[in-house]
Amino acid sequence: MLPEGIHEQVEGESFEGSAVNEVEEESEESEESYEEVSEQEGLESESEDSEDEEPKLKYQRLGAGVGEILTQDAASALAVSERFVVLGTHNGAVLLLDFDGNEIKRFAAHTATVHDLSIDTAGEYVASASMDGKIVIYGLYNSEVQRHDYRRPVKCVALDPDFSKKSTGQFVSGGMAGQLILHEKGWFGNVDTTLQKGEGPIYAVEWRGSLIAWANDKGVKMYDVISQQRITYISRPEDSPRADLYKCHLCWRNDNQLLIGWANNVQVAAVKERNRDTSTQGPSRYVEIINLFRTDFIVCGIAPFQEMILIMAYLTDDIIQDEETDNPEQQKRPRAKRPELRIINKYNEEVSADAISLHGFQEYQANDYVLDFLPSDEDLFYVVSPKDLVVAKPRDLDDHIGWLLERLRYEEALSSLREAQVFGGSKAYDITDVGLKYLSHLIDEGEYEKAAKACPTILKTDSKHWDEAKLWDDWIFRFAEHRHLKEITPYIPFKNPQLSSVVYEMVLAHFLNHDHQALYATITRWPPTIYNIQSVILLVEDSLHKEGDNTILMECLAELYAYNHEPDKALEYNLRLRRPNVFDLIREYNLFSSVQDKVVLLMEFDQHLLSLEEKKQDDAPENSQESNENSAKSPVITKPSEGPAVQLLVQNTESVPISRVVKQLQKHPYFIYIYLDALFLHDPHMGYEYHDLQVELYAEYDASRLMDFLRTSNYFSLEKAYKVCEQRDLVPEMVFILGRTGNNKKALMLIIERLQDVQRAIDFAKEQEDDVLWEDLLTYSKDKPLFIKGLLENLGGTDIDPIRLINQIPKGLEIPELKDSLIKVLQDYNLQASLREGCERILVSDSVAMADQLQRAQKRGISCGDDLSCSICQEIFISDETAATNLTTIIFFCRHAYHEKCLLEDNVPPTSENAIKLTSAGYTIGPKIRHSTLLRSLGNPPTCPICHDAQQHNGGKEKQGRAIGKPGLMRRFARGNNSQVREEDGMPPMVTLRL
């Protein structure tokens, strides 16, 4: 249980209810044989509460030489380095062992129990502390042996970590004398410095870096060798059991963190640097307890395990408090339980608990056990009891896989093996071999579907030791033996690897005898190249002959013949089955010659698909999922003319002639209607010779579409069509045909008398544009209030004068809603007047803008380049030779330029000498304007010869075009520049606008 106030969130769950994996105890016959045993032979963990929790550690008992030693002596102390293991015994022996337990060297320097051992970091010196009051330091690579006698039992010793590198020879020791002594070599001999005394025996001491930590009856203290200051004191919990019965255990996790286990309390102390001024006195470091919790067992060893803590737990029924009492129950030694190694995470939650079976554990006390660890890539933990030495280390991948396989958890084992392949895989287990065991297990359990699903992953291997194709063959035959080929078939590979054709044919033969649906699914999924198609066809045809019209077998044969490049035979079965892909088959293999005599069958096929679609629409709310699946198999048909069969015939009239189709469908007029309708929609000019027949078919089966046909086609007889419509009393169609024949009056009378539709009569009159027809309509409407009302409401866009219509209304005739109709006439008139006014304003604005634009264009100068020349004599105007001649140049707005003498020849007007002088003197504007005015005043003003000839050439066409135009329409006018059309004076034309 945790103490109150500390980590309350894990109280009651950290150490209760966790699975304890007990290590089996060896039999009494093997009590004296201390050979190395594996987990399975004596240290195998088994769960008390659950088999699903995997232990974190695996165990191995050291045998070899140590087994023989412990038969004659009892272990009392242990220390481990990277090179060797040192074991102390109750007889005072110090044994140097290798990691297999073989004795390397023996030191017999003590006459009593060895309480503690210490090894320097380099592994060159070993120190031992004994009950005989002596401390002996052994040089392992020299003959140096140091003996120090303190005359009182020494409980602990710790060498300076750099003992072999320094000449000071420092070590610290403590014991029953109650003194912690730091020994070192001085100038004048050995010097012993007492670091602490008077607080009871020293039970444990650990030296890491410059820090020494020790424990006595009062608590744990820490000393800094460099600053020679004591930096902390951690008091022993007040309610802890006796310190001599349950001694303190210290272990450094790193240079700044100390693990403390004392009786049933665990503390984690962190050494931190103090932030202070240089003037502040006191230690530069301080210690903070970062974790504290209480256990329900006695701590007899503590060590770091990754980011967690490993604790050796001593369990008894009762904890001894006082052995001096007269109560015989307390004086009686309780019987101990198996010691356990428990792993605690940073949240103080128990992760794992393994009970270790050691010889004679029932009689041992907490102080009889020793736990030490070797920090390395693979942490090793050594557990010592008087008669046993056991090594615990983290379980690796192979251990994990083995544990899973023992519990038949093959899926997890395979998953772990696959993940480990990235890092090199397992050394003890082959992933394919484990996978095969998994498949065998599933088959034995009857989980065939799960086994089949796992086959592609398990049987796919790149190992040279396994033939993937052979593995597949073996397992397919094994499924066949159990009559469960259906489960494995979807996963059988047909490439990489491709199996023997015998395997594939065996599967098909099995389905032919037992499951036709699975046979068809397999044939459609497998490529035809992996088995002998002809052999399979013979087998299926034989079965079909015996069973009659078996739909699934016919589907199989259709697929097989298609695979075998026999489309003619495949077409036969597809048509019998009415399969949608029959049309793709016909197009792909150009089988039109095979269907020329099967037109009726094709049209019936379309009707079948259409009925399926209608049924699907009716059942859609109830079976939406099933209908979606069926829609993926067959095309969606909404109209008969959209059927795949009729579309096939329409799109391939060259291969299947129209006359041949109509001839085969003579007994099926509805099919003819569907075919001709689809043909007309595809191309209105195809099958024109059957348009008279098509009029009858439309009138019979779809009269609503007859009007569109009559409007589009020009190949039917109007007289025959009128008789057909007259027989079926199709008045709108009769009206249209009468309109086509020119009998407008009769057509209008049909609308008025039969349809009594004012709007239709008005529309008909508009279409014909016949004034006589309007007169007939007005005459007929005189005494019919509804027609007068309809005409009044639809005068907009007609040529009827409202006043004329109103004047023709007989006096006293009652017309419903006349007021609303007249109001609508007035509103329409006002709207038209408003539109005219708006158009007039826009026209005036545009006229003004165009006039301004024309004025700016006429006032604008024309840029003349150095290369400007006369269009008649081709002489350049601007040159040194022509500069002195003072010849007058005329440039038209079309940018054609001429010398005045070249253009006018003999009609050149005289130029005054004064004007020539002014021009030479630089006064150029005025004379030029006057001269231009003079030219315009001539009886025949000059025009551009080039543009004048082009205008005369196009003049006849323009006049003819203007003459064709209807009178009363507004003349169009040009916006923007129009430099190509010029008036006779060479200026852009002025457009006359009538407002």
C-alpha cells in the first residue's frame, strides 16, 4: 500500500491484482546437481492469475564450478563487473568466477562471513569486508594484497571507482563499530578519516563518481569527496521494521540519482546543483526525493531496469518487529515464500512479478539475499541466496516468440517476426516455419477460411530453403483432402508463382461436381492461360448434356468459348442467356453476319432488359442494395429505343441492312416501331422510305411523338398522314398537316371548333403571317366572348389593331373579365411607348457621339513618313531634290497621296505668288486651308482614284442590297472608324440618321 498523500492515484492498484509468474521449483532429486538449467527445465515462469501476461525477464541458474562450491559452502555476498563475477561465502572465501559460473581464482583471506564486496570501475581490484573485522583488497593483475584490520565486524566496503588510476588508494567502509571511515594513502602512511559515527551500525555504502552514500540506523546520508561536505540526510521512515533485520539497499541509477530500498519503503533521490551566490555558504549540491512509495513486501535488493525499477521482494506472512518479546508467536520464525523480482514503472505501477524458485527459500530471511546488476546493452541481474546463483536478463525476440508459440498465439508471433525482419529477424525461428505451424493449427481447429486468408502472406517467401510453388501445391491438396477447396480458391495465385495446370484443373473439376456458382466465379477470375481450356470445355459440356438447360453451366461455356477464341459458339450461349455482354462480343469479333437472322431474338432481348429495369424501379425502395448490384451487370434502359440490341442494329446498318430488319419484324409491328424510331433519332434521313409506315406506328404506339416526327421529316405523304390522323382523331397533327398543305382556313376552323384554344389559334395565325387568316379569326370571334377575351390578352406581338378589335365587339355582348383585359391592353401600349422613347433617347445620344467622333477624325492630321510617295508617279515627296520644287501634295484620308499636278493634270488651280512666299517663309496653315477650299469648290472636286474605282466596282452590289431591304426598317449606321468606305470627296461618309 502507498502512504497517504503520496501517489494516491495508484493506491490499491500498483501491487495488487498483478499476475505473478512463479518459477517452478526443482525436484528434490536434483537438489545436489547444480548444472546449468534453462527456463524450461526449472526456471520457467507460470502465471498464477493469467496465462496472457508475458514475463519481462528470463532466468538461468549458474552451474558449473559454482554448483560444487555451494554444496560445501554458502554464498553471502556478490559483486559483478564487465569482466567477471566475485562471490563471497560464509566461510570467508572470495571466489572469482566467469559468467558461466566457473571458478577462475580463489582468495582465502577471511576467517568469517564475507559481508560485502566491491570492484573498481576498471575491474583490476576487488575489496572484501568480513565479519572478522578485516578488509582485504586484491590486485587481480598483480600480486598486491592490502589488509586492514578494524577489530570490529565490517558490514560494507566501497572502493574509489578510480582506485586503479589514482595513487591515493581510497576506499570507504563501515560496520558494527558505527563509524564510516574513509581510508587513503598519505605522505606519511595510511590515513583514516571518520566521516560519521555515533548513529549506529553502517549497513550499506555505495560510491559513484565523487559521491558516497551510506545507510545507518538513522537514515541515509551522502558525502561529496571533492568538496568534502555532507550534502544530505534522508531519515529512515519512522514505522519501518528493525534496520538490522531488514537492512537498507542502495543502488546508483546514474551519477545523480540514487535508488533506496529499506524494508517496505522505496525512495528515489536526485542530486541537483544549487543555484546560489558565491557569498552563500554550504554545499553546492542538494538532494530531492522525486519518488516515494510503500510496498506490501520487504525489499531485499533494488536495481534500475531501463526507465523502471527492479525490486527483489521478500514475502512472509508477518513482518518481524521484535524478537526479544516473551510472546512465542513472535519468537517463532515465519516460513518465507518464494522471493520475487518485481518491475515498477515510473507511475509506481507493477508491470511484472516473477517468483523465483531457490533452494531452501522457506528458511531464508531478507538479509540472506543479494541482488546486483551489470549495466550493459543487455542488463544482467544476479540473484544470490546461500545455495543458489541465478542470472536474470531481459527477454529477447526469440524468448518472446517462444512464449507466444507455447500458448498457440501464432498470429502475434508472426507479427513480431515480420516487424523484426527490418532489424535482421530472429535467430531461432524461421517465419515460414512458424507460419506453416499456424496454418496447421487453424486446419486442426477447423478455421478453414482464416487459414485460407493467411496463406498468401505465409506461403510467400524469398528464402532459398522453401519452394513457394511447392508450398502452395501442398496446401491446396491439403484443403482438398478436407473438402474445403472453396475457401482457398480465392487466394490461389496464378502468377508469381504460377502453379501446375493440374492444380487449377483439379479445383475446376471439384467445383464442377460440387458448386457450379463457384465454378463460374473461378473461371471469370482466373486467366485462361493457366489451365487447358479445351479439357475444361469438354467436362462442362458433358455435365450440361446430362443436366439440361443449366444456366450457370451455359454461362461457364460462354466464357470458356470466348477465352478459346471461338466467338461464334460463345454468341450462341450469350443469346440464350440474354447476357448484356453479348453486344460487346458482337462488336469485338464483328459477328454481325451471325445475328442477321436473329433480329427478333435481339429485340426480345431488349424487351427483357426493359422489363428488368421496370421491375428494378418498382422494387428499388425495398431492395436498393440488390438493385445497385444488378445495375452494374446490365445496362440501364429508360426507353425502348435505347436498348442495346436496337442500338446495335441502328449503328451497323451496313452490316445489317434496314430492309432485312423490317422484313424479319413484319409480324412484330411494335418491334418495327422501336427500330424505326431509334433509326430516326440516330439519323432522320435513314430509312426515309418507311416514313409513311412510321406515321402509322407513331399514331398507334406513341401519338405524343407524332407531331415532332411530322415537323422533322419531309419524306412522308401529307395525304396519307392526314388520313391516319383523321382516323385516330389527332386534331393537333391534322392542323399541322393542313398548314403544310396551305389549307390554313380549315386548319384554323379545326383549332377553333375542335380544340377551342384561343392561344393555339393566335399562334397558328402568327406562324402563317396571313392577313386573311387574321380576318377570319376576328370574324369568327365576334360573338364569342372567350375568344375576344383571349385576343385582347394576346395582342402583344400581333398585327391586330386593338381599336379595330374593340369596335367589332357587338353591343350588349357580355365578356368575362373585360375590364382586366382592357387594362392589360393599355399597359402593353404604355410599355411599347416607353420602349420607343428609350430607344429614341439612345439613338440621339449615339448620333451625337458618332458626329463628334467624325469631326475629330476629320480634324486629325495624317502622319507622313520619309518613304511616302505619289501613288501615280511613285516619286518620294520628302527628299532633297523635291524640297526646292514646292510642288503641292494632296493626301486623302484613305492615306493615298498624290502630286497635285499628277492628280488634276490640266485642272490645277493657280496658286498666287504671295501664297508661295508665305509657305516658303514658314506660314503654312492658312494658305493650305484656302487652297483646300479652292479644290473643293471646283465643279468636279478631286477624289482618290484607287478608292473611287473600288467603290464603283462594289457600288452595284451595295445598291442592289439596299433595294432588297424591307421599307420601314431603320437604316443601320456604323460605329467606330470605317476607313474603307469613302464619299466622292475623299472624306469618311456622313451617315444620314432619321429620328
